[in-house]
Amino acid sequence: MTLSNAIDRGPLFFRDRDWHPPAYTPGYKTSMTRAPHRALVALGSTLSEETGPAFGHDMIGVLDNNLVMNFTGQPAIGERIIMHGRVLDENGRGVPNVLVEIWQANAGGRYRHKKDGYLAPLDPNFGGCGRTLTGPDGRYEFLTVRPGAYPWPNHVNNWRPMHIHISVFGTGFGQRLITQMYFEGDPLIAKCPIVNTIGQDRAIQALVAPLDMNRAIPMDCLAYKFDIVLRGRRQSFFENRKEGM
Amino acid sequence: MQGLDYLKETPSQTAGPYVHIGLVPNALGNPGIYPQDLGLSPIREGAKGQRITISGRVIDGADMILRDALFETWQADAEGLYPGNDPRGPADPNVTGWARVAADFDTGIWRLETVKPGRVPFPDGRPMAPHISIWLVARGINLGLQTRIYFEDEEAANAECPVLARIEHKARLQTLLAKRTGPGAYSFDIKLQGENETVFFDI
């Protein structure tokens, strides 16, 4: 546990729930019985949401952000890619020292999970998860393989676009977020019922990572850039009042 | 007029059915990547306060028990101080405050062993009743759900809690109360939808 910067203690910006997918989205069938029907109880953030867990760099293993090598030490099969970007808040500030975890299917579109019976084979050298802590300016990077698209039971012929799942912490528990990164140019994005739980096209575009040839390494790997934005925190001298005043 | 140059929060997407691969690979049966899963316990040996065990289930609108639910908890120590970045000062060094809780893959029952948290002030200074914050994700949940575990045997504190006071339909308050089932033992079911639907917050 580490002590966070004092400027990271302000109340959280209110969440724009028209920007996020709503809970009840019939195109994605599983949401129909898992979506609360009652209105959420709205509240400004309290200390319970403005504080949150912190993680130390000593916890992170040297191969933790290298999904090509971190399962067996032998390279996984697939198209090698760097996934990189920054964790920012809505004020545009990099958020340092926060945990980013990812998980994904292998290059054939198969997950290492007992519930996944897709006919694409497991790769004996691909575990499918990685983690890292952001640097002083909020930067992170992973080396992985491009995940395959795969079919899933929803409508008869639904396929997930290539995607990487991302879990990210902020400095407050109320900033906790899970999302998915998609890849520029994938024609399955527009057809995906999970993508289309999001109502606004501009919000969908925020989940599509562009090919980044500046970060690609010649004769080694391609790169995709994906910035992650967390809820902002208010900063005002007027917040510095004593409790109860 | 100048533009407001704030960024937009990254939109949420469901954690999906395979969230355990990323967040608790050892519990899933994928060892060898991390020495151990994160958030196994919110306390260490020597944590001050009353030891409690809370267990329960996450249930959907068709009364099915979710076996793929995963949630995280965040709580104060027994004195009501949060670990890490609480502006009021340092918490009990043996309380990390954070846990990752996965439902049992076969039964759907989850279990959390911790200490009962103390009271934490609301922004206006009034004390909130002891509570544990929950952030819940699963397949079919498009944006993590926020709720809180309160305790039925904290009647006086609950009656003064400014957060519980916000709940207009008083009959729904009981959905936030862990029921005492024995000494230091509580049960707490989370009902996602329908009759006795748990109160979820937008905070």
C-alpha cells in the first residue's frame, strides 16, 4: 500500500450514464435477467469511494506484462503486438501507480477457461492474462498476441470482434472500471451486440485502438495505442473546508 | 465561448464470462502466471476489531444463482479509517481493506472473512453507519454495480446514516443489511433484479 498524491483526494466527477451502456440491453441477452430494474440511488461520492486500494511495484513480476512469454517461458503463437497507452483522468492528468490487468483469447479465439469449448485449440504457451502498474505519467504497455475473433451463443451467428479485456483501478474505489479494447478496422465491431450495448457511436470509437506504427518495432511486432480515462476528481480550494462546515 | 476540454470516461463493457482468467487465474485453475491471486483477504494477522464472516449468493431476475459473479470489497478499519489515502490519517497496518471475492464455481456461494469496519464520516461530517462497499461485475452486467453491505445489528448507527436516509422506499433498506446468523457470522444475498432487488447506487 502506498500513499497517494494529495490532489487525488477530491470528490469524483459524476458518471455520465448516457455515455456508458445501460444495464438492460436486450440485444445482449444475458443482461436481461442481470440488469437492475429499479432506479439507482444517486449520491455524491464519499470517503468510501474517494479512497481505494493501492498496489506496490514490488508485487509485479518481470514478465507480468508479457503475455507472449509469461505462461511457460516459451513464446505463444500469434501475431505479436504491443498494446500501450496512458491511464488518464477526465482532467487529462496521467494517473501513476495504478494497476492495469488484461485478459484475452489466444490467437485462435480460444480462452484458457473450463467454460470455453470453442473448437479452436488452446495454445500450450498462452495463459491469457497480464498486469502492470502505470508509470509516473500514467503510461502502461503490454506485449501480447492479437486475439482471434470467436463465435458466442447469443443470437445464432454472433461473433465477438478481436478484443482485449481491461480492468483498471484509480486512486478511489469509485473509479473502478472494466472495459474492452477493440482493433482499428475490424468489421465485426459494428456487428457485435456487446459493443452495441453502448448507444453513442463516439463512445464506441473510444474503445477502438488505432494501429500505431510509431510504436511498432521493425521485424518484431505491430503496436496499438489505447488510452484509458477514469472519472475525474474535483480540485478546488473551496473543497478544503473542515468536515461539517 | 471557450470549450470545456475535459476527457470522457472510457465507456464500460461487460467483464464477460471469462473474467476469472484475468482477475483470479489461480482460483480458476490457471496457475503459473502470478504467485497468488490479488485480494485474497482484506486483513492480515493482528488486524484490530471484531472478526466477522459474511457469506451469500448473487441471484438474477429469474432466481438463478450466479456462479460466475465476481466482486470487490473496500472497507475501513475498525476505527473507521481507510488504508492508503485517507486524508484523516493512517489506518491499522494490518487492514488492507480490499478483497476480490469470487462465487464458488459449483454452488455460487461466496464468503468474506474480515473485521467489522468502523463508522466513516459523510462529506458533511455526519457519521455513516459501518459498511463495506461492493463493486460487482459478471457476464451480462454492462457497468459494474455499486452497492454496500450494512449490518442489521447496528440499528442505532443505521438510523443516523445519511446514505441510508437517501433511500426513499424504506422497505428496500433491508436489502442492504447483512443478517446475523451466529456470533460474528452474517449472510448477505445480492438480488440483481425483481422482488427484493438490492439497492444499487450511482456514486
